Amino acid sequence: MAELKPNLGRYGVWTFGAVKPEQAVEIEKLGYGAVWIGGSPSGDLKYVDPILAETDTLQVATGIINVWTAPADEVAEAYHRIEDAYPGRFLLGIGIGHPEHTDEYRKPYDVLVEYLDALDAAKVPTSRRVVAALGPKVLKLAARRSAGAHPYLTTPVHTGEARNLIGPTVFLAPEHKVVLARDAEASRKIGRETVDFYLNLSNYLNNWKRLGFTDDDVAKPGSDRLIDAVVAHGTPEDIAKRLNEHLEAGADHVTIQVLGGWDALLPTLTELAEPLGLKS
């Protein structure tokens, strides 16, 4: 475990696929500390360099490289390429993804441990990698074998429980979805379009049940209670208050996923920057 936590600022931006370099420039200007590239991006990490080349201080993280599909040696080689060119500006996020989507019969936890062993052998430092983690077993692994944890599709309550479990010295960077709209029903509709995919996946279902959600809550299409817990919506101030609850619960960094398509990304981030305290 690293002595110093990664410093990505209080807020970052999580996107399915890589942002364009010109979008990254605007995100940096708004005061966000990092862009997280999600959706099991490729292990060659070729989408990282153009973003770092056009920005000055913005960091890039992966949220996450899927250990089932991206060879560890390829990822390690790409990590070193980026670190040599842009020291301290790339954070490698890895995870087991969704076990339902692989034909392999090995235990996901064992695959993750082997992958971390391979990264160790390739000298990818623990201080510049994090692990996607929801349940206690993988949260503890993330604390032992990386800089910390990147929980996805969780709540501030989960953040508080994770912080209590892993202790104060481990980096914790939860993701939270947002819809900038005052109409609650319209916002929930957008939220459900994204959350629907995860209502079939055991790791998310189990995590929500640990947090106190019922079978009825997690049955498709997801109860209002569940959707409101994992998708912040309302005014910029409403959303900022919700996101801040993660920091209050112990998060070091909160990564924001804007729902509603790429056209909503920069307008939403612009509206949120002031109530999040990123710009005066």
C-alpha cells in the first residue's frame, strides 16, 4: 500500500469511452482534477496520450481496465509509456468487470489477484493503480495491493462503510451518476436507461442488498428509492449537495458520470462547477 494517496482533486469526470482532447481541455478549465475513461477500454491505453498532450494538470484514469480481456503485460507496457511521457498524470484502474460476461470458469477474485501479481512483476507501482471494488473482500484486496478503491454505482452510505473498512490511509474514489433536470420523473427515466443494465449483474445486486435495498427495489426497472440513491438529479445545488455527501462520508475524490449523452457533458459540468466549489 502506498504511503501517499493519489491526488486527483475532489472531483473528476467519468465517461463511457474517451473524451475528445478538446473536451478534456474544457474539463480542466472548469477545475475538475481528472477524467476517468470507463466501459472496459482497451489495454493499449492509446486514448490516454492525446488527452494528456492537450492538457496541463488534468489526470487521466481508467475506470476500469477489464482483467478478463486486457492482457496485463500489454497494460503494463502502456502504463510505463505514459508514465515516462507524462509523469504522475495517469492512474491505472483495473477490475474484474462482470463475471456474467465471460466464458471462463475461474474465480474472479483469483483472476484479479493474478493480474495484480503480473503488474507487480512488470513494476507498475501500487501508488498509481486502483481496483474497482464493491464488497468487503475486494475492498480489502484493493487496500493491500493498490493505492485504493474505485467503487461504481454506489451511494454515500457505501462510501462510509468502505472508508471504515479500509481505513483512513487508502484512496477512495466512488463514481456517482447525475442528471441535471428539475423534473424528477424525467430524470429517473434517464437514470433507469443506464441502471437497467446493472439490474442483471450479481455483484451490483448483492452490493445494493448489503446496503439495505430490498428485492423489490432491485427488481427491474428499479424502484424510485434505488434510482434516486444512485442517480443525483435536480438543480445544480441539489446535485452538488448529494455529491458532497461522498466526501463527507470519507471519499477522497468523487468521479461524476453525466447521463443524457455526450451533448449534456460539458453543459452539466459547467453548471456544477460553481456549487461544487471548483470555480468562483
